[in-house]
Amino acid sequence: MKEFKLPDVGEGLTEAEIVRWHVKAGDPVKVNQIIVEIETAKAVVELPCPFEGVVAALMADEGEVVDVGRPIISVDDGTGPPPAPVPDERAGEEPADRAEALADDMVPTPPAEVRQPVLVGYGVKPGAAKRRPRKPSSPEGASGTSAAAGTSTSGTPSGATPGALAGTVSATRAPETVRSGVNGPGAVTASPAAPSAASSTVSPPGTGRDAVLAKPPVRKLAKDLGVDLASLLGTGPHGSITRDDVQAALAAPARESDVQAAPARPRVPAVTWEGEDEERIPVKGVRRATAQAMVASAFTAPHVTEFLQVDVTATMDAVQRLRGLPDFAGVKVSPLLLVAKAVLVAARRHPMINSAWDEARQEIVVKHRVNLGIAAATPRGLLVPNVKDAHRLSLPDLAGALGALAETARAGRTQPADMAGGTITITNVGVFGVDAGTPILNPGESAILAFGQVRDMPWVVDGQVVPRRVCTLALSFDHRVVDGELGSLFLRDVGAMLEDPLRMLAWG
């Protein structure tokens, strides 16, 4: 029997949350087979199995936070002695006694009372891929087999033990005579008045919060994305809803009847507050790591923030022209691409902006490579992955790298290595309709630029007031490393390149 202990998959991480098991006890596993997804303070990581054999036990539950070094799974590799046989406690019973005992085992356990909470009307984004079948209008339609739900004729999901879902998702079934499977004298038959556990009558699917099988991280993901879990058909164990089911719900077309009227932006779920006066949410994973890092940054580095309004009409025109070039086919071209290029060129002109303060050695570390961080709001919280050696990339390659970074972050697959080693960061608050803010430095960096929304404003051009496309830039910097002059020159250069993108060619 071999135990697999939770490894440190990052830089000195001490714990991780078990998000999803890919195996269960009794499953065969091979070396390097993915067995579990864990969420660290930085990312969701898939762990491969280092052993080959049969899963003996899962030693941590989904949703549980586990310390690094603690065993999380045991695997029987087949090299040990065979397990001792389990004695049959009924070996000496007479046939009639055994049949009676089996009959006792078949007495159904009454299903637990299903609480009927007030349903919360979360809007469903067009694109819910898999829908639960509508509730039948007659008792006859409620019984039988549902192939879409993956149930057997007893109303139990395929692969589940009878009664395992009592009180959750079993469908109502007409009473019938069921054999116990005991042949000969003493065979037991269940009467219509006492249905078996597999045919217990409970609430139909979707009638309460407990009727939807989903782990807390999946529920949070669905809530953040505005997806109604009750409208999805789960593909996980026992019909549970997985992260993939929620993500798929955003990609496929939805029936018009399944979509509630809601503003497209911002997506604010309609919430009915019932029950307790407050809710407490455990702070862990990325949320806790972000909070700790922001507190450390805010109270360690002396922040200074400067603002600059910029006429970006020429930049917006350049974005439209770039989109039509063959070199940018298949990649996303957005204003953020030219903002990123301007930051890279300005960092080359002012190298001290791409530095870090070493408190232990009382030194300023000037970085000779730019790992450009892009702050991303994801269902798991704020992540800041970075494009490695961004200063070496051509504009088409930079566009592709930014697109891949955003796609990976949205899918929750950003790895710890993708967020390590950043040197300077951009946060695009404009996508939320915000003009400006005072961004907090990413720990270990000396500057962060906030890019506000681009909107039409009156602007003076050659003495005439004309409508122009304008945005606000906000630069926060560590005043131990960057003084006011350097910060102002860097911000002015970025703004000048966005006013006239040709300067990127002249200065780059």
C-alpha cells in the first residue's frame, strides 16, 4: 500500500484545497494518470498519480483544505500480501433465517425531508448547454426511465447504489411488486404498500437547493457567471454538476424560455434575501492569498498614484487597421494590445520602472527582462499571470500571448509558474466601465498601470472643441524605487505613444 502525499506545487505553498477527484476507491490507476484537481493560493493544478495499482482510499474530501505533506490517496500496487477474507457473520444461519435477514435489509429507509427554500432568480446567460427535462404534467409522465438524466428503471442514476440519492433527485415511481433476489423457500416479496428504497418518492429535480448536486466551488462559479444550476444536467458522479458543465452552459444556445430578462452589462443577479440576516464565506485559496498580498503591498511599499487623460483616437483607428492585416488573423486585437506595447517601449526608455525593492539586502534590483503581468478577474478571484519576456515579442506574437493568457485564466487553468516572476503589471479597469482608479502594486514589482474606459469626450484640437476618443491612465509606483520625476516621465511616454502610435516605431 502506497500513500501519495500532497506536494508543494508552487513556491513554498503550505496548503491546497481538494477541488475535484477524478478517481474513486476501487478504480485502477496508472503512473501519470490525472487523479485530482487542487486549488492552491495561486492556481488550479491537476496532480498525476506517481503509482500504478488500485485506489484503496481517498483520504481527503472535495472542498477540504489539506496541508502540504499530508497523504491524500492510498494505492494498492499489488506487491503486498492479499487482504484477509472478511468473515461472513451469517455463515451459520439457516436458509430461512438468512432470507429473513435479507428481507430486513430491504426495508426502505424513509427519505429525509427535503427543505423547500425560496428559489433565487439568477439570470441564465444565453448558452446553457445541457438542460434538465421539464417536469411532467401527469403522474404517468413522471415515472419510468429518463435516458437524458442517466437513470435506470428504478429511478437511480447509473452507477449509483439504490437509495443513494434518497431525498434528492429520485423520480416518483408507481408501486410494483419487486423480488428480493432470494430463491426458494423464504423468498421475500415487497408489497405495493412498501416500495423499495430504489423507488422512494421524493421531490422532483430542481425543486430545492439540495436537489442540485454541486460542490461549493462549482456553486460559486455558477453564481459568478449567472448560470442557474437547476437548469443544467450534471455529468459528474451521481449526476452532480461539474465546472465543465457550468462552462459549457455559456457556450451553447439556450431556449428563449430558459433565459430570464436581465441587463447584459453589468450582470447583476436578482437576489431574494430570505432566512438568515448574513452569510459568512470562508476566505481561502486565491482570495486569501490576494488579500494577504494586497495588505503586505499597501503597508510595505509607499504608493504614489498619478493620472493622465489621453486622446486615444489614433490608437483606436490603429486597432481597426491592425484587425484587417493578415498577420493578425486568428488573434484578438484590442486597445490593450497597444497599451501593452507602449508600456514595453516606455520601460525600455526608463529601465528603473522595471525594478524591485529587496528589503533584506537593502538593494534595488533592476530587471533586464520584462515579464508583463495582466490583472485578470476570474471566477476564482483576481489573478495576475504574466507574459514571459514580453519585450522580445513582435506585435502579432504579443497579441497571441495576451489572448492565450486571458483564455487560460477564464478557464481556471492558470498555473503557478504563469504568475511567478512578474516585473510590471497592467490592469484594464475600462472593461468594467470605469474611468480610473488607484491600483495597488503586485508584490515584488514597482509599477502598475490602470487603463480606463475609452469614451467620447469634448477635446480641444488646434483651438477647436471636437469630439475625441479619450481615456484615463493611472500609474501607481513604489516611491522607494521610483521618484516623482521618473514616474511622470514614464506615464507621459505611455500617453504620448497612445496619442500617436507611430512613436512606438520611433522609440521602440
